[in-house]
Amino acid sequence: MSKEYTLEFQIDFGPDGQDLLPVVAQDAQSKEVLILAFANRAAFEATLSSGYATFWSRSRNELWKKGETSGDLLKIVEIRTNCEQNSLLFLVKPEGKGACHARKANGNPYSSCYYRRLNDQGSLDIIE
């Protein structure tokens, strides 16, 4: 049976567990997309064991439990996979002041990493 029609969880992080899969973190209540990150097998297993979104940081080349240093944790409510089982959706409950590492002028984080939009002039406007 193909991945699209099975109820068997078949996410594949590659033979060594290091393949990175995209993970969208979405606020379970508001449905706002908070962040797009990546997970390997270790990050996914850390997410399952802790109950908090954990990713693989490509820039730091290490596991990254979102909010571990800032306090802006993302509590897992539900985990979904797409039809081809090659990406994940974490429905989360944000704990803290926001999900983004970028800060507003007042020092608080943006609630989502998607706080800017492309305008008609080809530049960005802050929408939060």
C-alpha cells in the first residue's frame, strides 16, 4: 500500500537518521503559522519524549529545543504528516511571549516568524 493510503507511520529520516525533513509549527488554536524548521530522527524523537518542539539547527549543526533559552517553548498538541509522509506539521501551544527569535523594538519576540509581507513596491511591511 502506498504512503498516501496507509495508516502506518512511515516517515523516513534516511538510513543514518540524518536526513532533514521540513516541519511547520502552527498555533493549534489560532492556526497561525509560527515557524518552518527541520527535523532529523534525533530531533523528532526528542520532540516525542519531551512533548516540546525540537528541531535540527542547520546553522548551529545541533539539536534545538525551541525556546529552551528564551522561554518561548512550543508545547506539542498534535503531530501530523503530509500525504507522502515527507514533511511534518506540529500543532503547538506557544508558551512564552512569541515564537520568533527576532525582536520588536520593545524587546518582545514576534508571535510568528512570518511577521513581514511583500508589498506592491517589492519591499517588506511589518504586519504585526
